[in-house]
Amino acid sequence: MSLELKMINENLWQLPQVGEMRVPARVYAKSNLIDLVKHDKSLQQLKNVATLPGIQNFALAMPDIHQGYGFPIGGVAAMDVNEGVISPGGVGYDINCGVRFIKTNLSRQDVEKNLDDLLTALYQTIPTGIGSQNAIGKLSETELKKVLVNGAEWAINKGFGKERDLAVIEENGRMNSAKVDKISSRALQRGASQLGTLGSGNHFVEIGFVDEIFSADISQKLNLKKDQLIIIIHTGSRGFGHQVCDDHLRKMLVQKIDFPLPDKQLIAVKIQSKSGEDYFAAMSSAANFAWANRQVIMSLVEQTFQKSLRISSEKLGFRLIYDVSHNIAKFEDHLIDGKRKELCVHRKGATRAFSAENFSGGTFHEIGQPVIIPGDMGTESYLCVGTKKAMSETFGSTCHGAGRMMSRRKALKSTDFDSVMNELRKKNIKVMAARKKTLIEEMSRAYKNVRDVVDTMHKSGISKKVVRTKPLAVLKG
Amino acid sequence: MEDFELLDHTADLSFRVEGKSLESLFTKAAKALTKIITDGQALIKKNELQKELILKAPNKEILLIDWLKEILFFAEAENLILAKIFFLKIQAGQLSATVIFHKNNDPLFIEIKAITYHDLTIYFNDEIWSATITCDL
């Protein structure tokens, strides 16, 4: 497999179009990252994606690529809306899993003495871990359906956050394509108690600070300065989204398809078909659930800060900088051979990174869309912005995180809880999680170096670094 | 000796099961899944509940995933953990079984988002049925 990879430049590699592939595949990666990719099935999975009908230009992989199921994680595939297919596997089970970045008026020094109390208070307020539920009580079916239609706006109407937040959420926190009649009763059952919950695994709420500024101009426009206290929230659509994906995958699997399918998990149907439209409507509903979920959690975090630090909302200055999705399919216009074309862009473990030209006014028209790229709990995270080059090379997409390189099983075998905690303690990072096991699985060594990942995309000109943040306290799922 | 084998997967979880018949394979797969999500911890046997399950699928692979999804759904959404399987029968794309669940209010050990169809084939070699199942974590 590795022999087939051809270097385009020091940060970009190509797999030639062979066999059933309809387009070549490309991987953005520095040389040390490309070596990691060769050890699992991610390149084969990327080649499989390149066989899907209607795929345009290249099957793309970001530098955080790693083996998933069907699509690799860190994959981007854009399909022609007339000839192409839509694939639930190209979005993943955690529909609209994403990240939001919040700034405060506080500095790291303001909370240093209160971090333990803050973290404990967050742990008590935001349900975390496996099957977490009942952050805001169980929703009736009628109310849940309102969430599915209105997304983050539902949460704001209920007092979770402010109207201004909507302007800084991808899609303004709501996909109008949502249709609740495409949702199964099982999905409704699973979603009713899960709004405002973090879930398990790599999901988190992180209290951090701005550690380094790469672009003084952009960080000033975003009102970010060194040592400023920030919050990052990472979660998705919980059991609701998982069920939606599952329901529609199952329906598609029993349909006849007229193209070779190298892996059942890659099942896809024509975008312009009833099942394609049904899936997109259901996926949109789950995306709205996820935006409402992050909106509620953000508000709970804000309330916890105010209560725990005994300060006013004004003094705290909680302000959402941006909210991005990294598991989603969207209809977007992109240039193909110099012509504007509507495409269905699948981003599975990849983040939208639109350039400034895509915004008609406001700050983002000057700086481009903010992109949030979290690292693991023991290292660092990045706020970047999208660029013109992203529009021309990656359908306006970039990486989504560090990317796993060690299985959870290996992580559990390689160390113990005390060692992980000692390592974090040395870095003055406090953590809390529902289970010790999660903290071992999520140790830094299980992930690629996020700095290499972000630098690959920065040097490629796809997403430009604005600030680097470091964690102070992390609530893990 | 476990009745299943855990395999390495970078981001997710895979396990392999074998059985002398399809029925045995399906039974072992369901028990393996239960052992994984509960970490094999013995449950206090209370609030026993019996369900008659009937599932239909166009092929045995999809039927296996449907079966495992059913076991997972009861565990995650209704806190019902598989305890015993009786009279599991597979015929003409249909599975029927009597399943005893125990109510469990403790959180599960692992959150499995979904049972995937990734690379799924049920093999029959040397009188043994086998399958490798990948779960999204």
C-alpha cells in the first residue's frame, strides 16, 4: 500500500486512481504523519471512498486520518448532486459531533485557586459518561421534535444562551432540511433524556487559556489575548444521532444499488432518491439536536462559572467565538474545473474551513471562518481560520483534531491510571471523568501530535493558525 | 478462555466469534457483546424480564447485526442486560428467540455507539461458522 503513495509536496501525498476508483485519493500529512497512516487500514478505506459514484476531484484525507469503518476518520468526499450518492457512513454515527470555542473576560490567574471547585461543579452539573442523561429533565416527544426542527434556537428560546450565539454557529445552529417524520420512535426514545449531556469517550469540556498568538490581527478581531481564559466543548448528537444513522443505513442496505460496494458500511444511495432525501432530512434533525446539545451545555457551563466564582455575567464575559461540526454532509457550491457546481460534501472527522469570501459581512468576512482543532487532554488545542486555498483544494475543509493512533485496548494495556494522572499533574492539568478507564484510553500517547496535524494544514495554506490554547482543567466524558 | 476474541482497531472495537452452528454463532456474539459492555460483571439477578424476539433480514450478515443491535438497544435505552437466550432459531432469514434480560441501573462499562456492517462476512470453514464484528465507540 505504502508504495502506491506518491509525494506531491512535503505535506501532500497521492494514491493514483486504480481499479474501481473513480478519482485519485489525496492525503495531507507531514512525513512523520504519513508513516503512521501506513500501519492501519485507513488508506484502503480512503481508496474505497474513491469508488463512490459522483465523487469529485479526489477522495481527501486530512492529517488526522485514522482507521474508521467504511470511511476513514479525517475523510472528505464531495459528490455531484445529480449523479452522486450520499452515504451515512460518510457522516458517521455521531452526527454533527463538533466543537465550540468560548472566550471569557477572565485570565488564567483569575481562576487558578478555584479550578478544583470549578471542575467539581461542572462534573456535578453536566452529566458525563456512558448513558449520561437528565441534564435538563426528560423532554416530551412534542418538545423533542421542536429541538429537531429548531436546533440551537430552541435552546436559546428556553433561556440557554443568547440570540447573538446563532450568528457564530455553523449553519446558524439549524439545518432547515430537518424533517421529524423521518425519525424512528427508537431514536426519539434515546434522545428524550440526553439533551445537555456530554456522553463518553473523547467528548469533553475543557477550561484552558490562550498560550500563544500566531496572528495578532485576527486574534485582536476575535478579542483574544494571551493568558485569556477560554472554554472548549466537544460533543455531538448522542444516542439520538447514533440511532438515526443506524436506522437509515439499515434501510439502504436492503436496496438494490448499481455500483460496486467494497464495504457494506460504505452503503450509499443516490442523493436524488427518496431514501437519499429521507436520510438527509433525518441527518439534519440529528445535526439540530447536536447544536441544541452544545448550546445547552455551554449555558450550563456559564451558569456554573457564575455560581462557583460568584461573579456576574458581565464580568465573566462568556462569548461564543464559533461552533463547528466535524461529522456532517452539507450541500455547498464549489468550483469544479472552473465552474460553480452544487455538491454534497461529506466531512467525517473533518471541519468546514470556509474562506472570508463566503461571508457577506461581519468579522468572518474579514478573517475567514474560525476552525477549532482540539488536541488531547494533556497537550494543546488550536483556533485557526479557513482560507481561499481550502476552497480550491479541499472543498473548504480541514482537519478536526489530533487523530487516534493507538487503540483503546493497547492504551489500557500500556499504562495505568496513576501514571496518566501523574503525567497530567506534572503539567498542572486537572481532570475529572465518570470512569478511570476513560482517562487511560484518552492519554496523550494514544493520539498523534496535534501540532504536526495543525502545522500540516497551516503550511499547506488550508487553515491558518490564530491562537494555541493549553488546558487547565478537563471534564471528560 | 473467552468465547470471543477482542481484536485491535485504532479508533473502535472489533471482536471475533465462532460457533458450530449459526445459532451458536449468534448466541456467542450476543453474549460477547454483553460481556464487553458490562465488563463481564455479574449482575444481581433481579427484575427478570422475558422477551420474545423475532427479526427478519435479507441475509445472515444483516440478521446478525440486527440481532446485536437489538441486544444493545435494550441495554442502552432500557437498562436491560441480556442474561439468557432460549430457543434461538434461524430459518429462511428469520431469527426467533426467547431472551431473558435483567434490569440494571448501573452505567454500562463501554458506550458502543453502534454495531457496524464494516467488513462483515459470516464464514463457514471446516464445519465452523465465524464472524468479525466492528463496533463504533
